[in-house]
Amino acid sequence: MNLVIKITGSTVGVLTADGTVADCRVKGNLRIAGIRSTNPVAVGDHVTLEQQADGTAWITSVLPRRNYIIRRSTNLSKQSHILAANIDQAALLVTISHPQTSTTFIDRFLATCEAYSVPAMLVFNKTDLFTPDELQQLAELREMYESLGYHTCAISAMYDDIQALKQEFIGKTTLLSGNSGVGKSTLLNAIFGTTLTRTADISQVHDTGMHTTTFSEMYPLPEGGWLIDTPGIKGFGTLDMQKEEVGHYFREIFRISRDCRYSNCLHCGEPGCAVLPEVGNSIAESRFDSYLSVLNDINEDKYR
Ligand SMILES: Nc1nc2c(ncn2[C@@H]2O[C@H](COP(=O)(O)OP(=O)(O)OP(=O)(O)O)[C@@H](O)[C@H]2O)c(=O)[nH]1
Ligand SMILES: [Mg+2]
Ligand SMILES: [Zn+2]
């Protein structure tokens, strides 16, 4: 089995059956049927190789993916990017401040995980930096996402003992994602107990990320499983969703929408809508705003 474990620009690190990592290149004509992405090969992919006489190798095909996480670089861009393939779970790192992760970003990420059947959890990081107000926000957000069935935890990757969190990664392939500067690489290093990958300089206070990690790489846990460190991302554009489907990827909206009069209700003012009256009650306003923002992308896409 040839497993893609590292992607840096045009070179792809592939772990081959003999346990070595081969530096490979992607054949220019390699296209994956049905997916328009800027990267035909992603970390976590299984590939076939063609060895060259000079010791280098070409990636000639990508085996069918069990799943993957894909996003658009910006909401309206045509460029889409596969973050990782064949994963067991995604852990989204979130910070209430330094930098602030928006709930729209969180919800777009979660909706994409729903759409591609990837279990997702939220890891709130940098709790050591939060003010009492921010700790209150943290508690409220955690309670809301837990009530939707998402597992959450709150840590300081820099100062806490993260052994409990590490247990959740053993034996699984986990994608670490989030905005730049939220501490993905710091958490990875803390879990491995060594500096495997570079993190932003600690001596500076960044409220916007520095895009320190510039390539994706997966690291094997000695206890089994893999952690995938990825470059921080700004926007999380959703794609390939039909308008009528968007509500399916917001768990609470989906549940309540079964009581809407029309099965194709978009919850935008149709008569007999069961969802709208619940906004601000059993549906958080921030979640409904995120839902509308995804719908809006699709609208703009259509009229572009
Ligand atoms: N105070 C505090 N600082 C942290 C914590 N975790 C990470 N940091 C700092 O936040 C900065 C960014 O951390 P990184 O691990 O580089 O963040 P990243 O998510 O990998 O960022 P990109 O690679 O740019 O996507 C660094 O200066 C870290 O030292 C934390 O729990 N508390
Ligand atoms: Mg990083
Ligand atoms: Zn409705």
C-alpha cells in the first residue's frame, strides 16, 4: 500500500510497502473523476506508483477514497482544495480570541463534515489567554455544540497536560484543521512530546495567524493512528451542495425541518415553516446565520 503522507508544492511524500518514504511527482494528466480540485492528490490518499530508472517515481493513479474534506479557498472562488482523504475524524481547533474563530467558519466546517460523513469534534484552544467574558463565551459555545451532539474540549496546548485528548486520537486518522494561529502545530508537538513541526514565534503576539505551516503532513502516533497537520485556512467555502440539502447538514435544522409544510422548504419565509419560529429559541441565531450564509453562496454562485 502506498500512502500519501506529505505534500510540499510539487513533491509528494509517499510511504511505500517497504516502509520507506519516496519523493514522488504527480503525472500532469492525473485527474480524479468527478472532483474538480486544485490538488489531485491529498494527504491520506492511497496511490499507485511508477518507478523511474533514476530512482524517482510518478504517482499514476489515486485509489477510490473512503471520504475526504474539501473546501473552496474563498467562498466564491472556483478553486477547491482537498484538505485530506480517508480520515476517521476531524478535529477543528477553535480560539475565542487570539485569533477569534468565527461561528460561521465553525459551522461551515461542521456542515462539510456532515456532508462527507466525517465525524467532527471541536477543540477550543488557548484557554490560558481568555478573559472572564471569553471564558463565559467558551462555556456557552461548548454547551451549544455539545447539545447538537458534537464532542468538544477546551485546552491550552501550550500549558496543559493533553494526555486525555491524545487518547481520542489513538488508533485513528485525525485531521487537525482551523484558522492560522489557533495552535494546530503546537498541539501536534505537545501530543508527540517533541518538536516535529514549526510553530509561530512565541515572542510575538499574533491576533492574526502567520501561516507558519505551509504544507500538509501526517504523523504516525507510536500508539497507532495518524495526526494530520495542515496549513491554517481563512474562509471555508462549501461546495457541491444543493440548496435543499444545506439544511440537512445543520443537525438541529434538519431535525425540526421534518415539521415544515413543504419538504423542500428553505426556511426563508415559506408558509408552514417549522424552522423559522425556532430561531433564537431551540436554534441558535449564530447557527441559522451560518445556514443562511451557505445558502447565499449557492445563490451567488448561480448568478455569477
Ligand atoms: N498562550 C497560548 N499560546 C498558544 C497556545 N497554543 C499555541 N499558542 C501560540 O500560538 C501561536 C500559533 O501557534 P501554531 O501552533 O503555530 O498555530 P497553527 O494553528 O499551527 O498556525 P498555522 O500553521 O499558521 O496554521 C504560537 O505562537 C503558539 O506558541 C496556547 O494554548 N496558549
Ligand atoms: Mg501550523
Ligand atoms: Zn422550513
